[in-house]
Amino acid sequence: MFARHLYSNLLRLLKPAYVLRLWWRGRAEPLYRHAIGERLGDYQGAAQAGALWVHAVSLGETRAAAALVDALRARHPQLRLLLTHSTATGREAGKALLREGDVQAWLPYDTPGVVQRFFRQFKPVAGVLMETEIWPNLLHAAQAAGVPMVLANARLSAKSHRQGQRLSSVMYPAAATLRIALAQTEDDAVRLRESGVREVVVCGNLKFDMTPDPSLVARGRAWAGRLGRPVVMAAASREGEEAMLLAAWTTLPAVRRPLLLIVPRHPQRFDEVAGLVTAQGLSLARRSSWQEEPGDSAWQADVWLGDSMGEMPLYYGMSNVALLGGSFAQLGGQNLIEAAACGCPVVMGPHTFNFAEAAALSIAAGAALRVADMPEGVARAVALSGAEERAQYAERAVAFAGQHRGAAGRMADRISPLLALR
């Protein structure tokens, strides 16, 4: 109790900085400036009680939540949804999940008064937090309001577990209020139990249940056919990785280079990455510069920048091989399952602790390979992009993605009883 009191006072002191940060980020992504009052508990209009609350912090969690929501709607056709997010990309993607009667809002700032106003406003029948979202005051307020909470598609890396142990006086009591955690892997389950969660069930990874848009994949493959040269993609690249990539890329003989496609993880970095490319003397085509089909100059460019949202299946569809973002810097990697489902082999760096089991399984299945650093990654990706064995990697990638489906149904079965509590 005392630790949570100190935590709450610290967040109160940081509230002005939090609001300023949202306003600052709104320069590049205006949605951050939309309805800032919601984050502070200022909700407009009345809300109907009894919805299922799902919190998906950002784009990846929102897309994974879509598979779970579909499974729950199949079991409960009258389900109403309260969907919250923390990022602009998550909120934008979340619009596709909404039906008549559903509500979308920002996650409330984790101070006692704000989260209490959230529960008074919406009165959800139950709450589902996606993947890693443990907020002490939010969970305490949910318990006080009688709202059972589930951590779905739950994961906890060894690094995050060690960090949580240093804050155990705040985090462990919060974790103990969860009704159940639906873990991705056995290793996640062990760490979640050690962190105070009382009931944990391993259900698998929802991201295996995501189905790439076949029309986008087909368009990507059509573009690849028109290019007449291989495509190496940097998928969901993170800060620092593009500079390493371009340094290694420019050492390749120009006549042997495939098209380099860079898709940064965060949209606010699109312009920054474009500047890094042109600073290397490479010609650049930006996806945002055309609507349906690339212009003549794009087909001849050295590099394409994937500065659009919601088109990852298109990018994977046109790529011969993908370098996994977040795995070459010490950031834990990104989701590689979507690449596999699109038939795109993955070359990953040494840092995949956020998706350790999926990375290991994909390597074991022959759908991906691991390298020590970016120069080796570039060399292996370029070699694989034009090799006959690339087709074998692609076939094994699709098979790997299909073998691990079913988490959405298993999680929906665990959540469904909570929807009848009120």
C-alpha cells in the first residue's frame, strides 16, 4: 500500500510532463492531441455499462486483439466492446475492430482519481489487458469496482522479469489482482507466477491466428514481379538499426544490390530514416508518394521507404527475405509471425528476447536463420534473396505459421465465463 502511494505521488508530479510529451508527439502524429482529456479521466457523454474492455497499447497488440475479439464475438454475437489504447497507431488500427455500440477511448493515466473515473464512466463487465500491461492503480481500481481482469497473450521476458523484481513492492500486488493470465509460452507462465499472478494458463500466441490480407500480399507479389530484381526488407526497423544497415549495404557492389525496402517501426521516424538514406547517396522512393502503383522513378530507386500504415502484408509479399527489426539493436526483436504467414523468410540478429520462443521455433522449422550482427545479416539476406533455397524457406515459413494457430479460441474459452458475471 505504501509503495503504491509513493508510485501514485510520483505519477502526479510527472503529469504535466506526460501531457507535454503527448502534445510534442502530436506534431508528427496529430492523433496524440485528440481527446487528451480522456487520458486524464475527462470522458464526454454517457456510456452504457456492461461492455468487455480490451486494452491494446499499440499497433501490434491491437492486431493480435483482433483475433481474440473475433473469437469472442463468435461465442457472444451481442458482445459490446470498450477498446482502449496508448498510442496513435494502436487507436487508428483499432477503428477496424469497432461495431455499432462499441466505444473507443485512450487508456487512463495511472493515478487513483483518473482510473476511478474511468471505471465509473464505463462500468465494464470484465477487462482484458494485452501482453504486458500491468498498471498498479488501474488494477487496484478494477478490483475495487468488482471488474475481473485478464492478461491475454501474456508474455514476460527474462529481462522484464528482472526489472519487475526491482519494483516488486508495487508490481507484484498488482499482478496478484489478475483473475487469470493467458500466457504465450511455458517460460512466460513461470515468470508470471513468480511475479505474483495467481492463475496462469498457457494458451499460445494470438499472432499465429492473424490472417494477412491476401489482396495486399498479392499486390506485393505483383510489384515484385515488375521489379525484376530481388527485394530485401528491413522489417519494423528501430532507431540505430537503419544506420547500421545502410553502412553495411553501401559496401555491396552496386550492380549486385537488390532493392532495399525499409519499413520503420515508428511512423514519427519516417522522415529521419529518409534523411539517412539520401545522406548515403542512395536514390529513394517513398510509398506515401503514390496511391495505387509506383511511378517510373520508383522502379529504378535504390531504396524504398515503407512510410505507410497497415500495409505490412504488401511489404512482406514483395520481399524475398526480411531482416527482423529490433533484433540487431538490443531491443528484443519484433513479431516475426506475420512475415512467416506471408511466406517471407526472416534473418534475425542476436536480440530476440521479447519473442524468444517464436524465434527459436521458426529457426527450428527452417523458416528463419540467426546471425551475429548487421553486416552478417545483410550478407546472408542478399545471398538468400537470389538463391534457389529461398523458395524452401518460404514454404517452411508458411507451414510454421499454420502449425501454431488456435490461441484465440483457447483464450476466448477462458474469458467467456467472465462475460456472464453481470
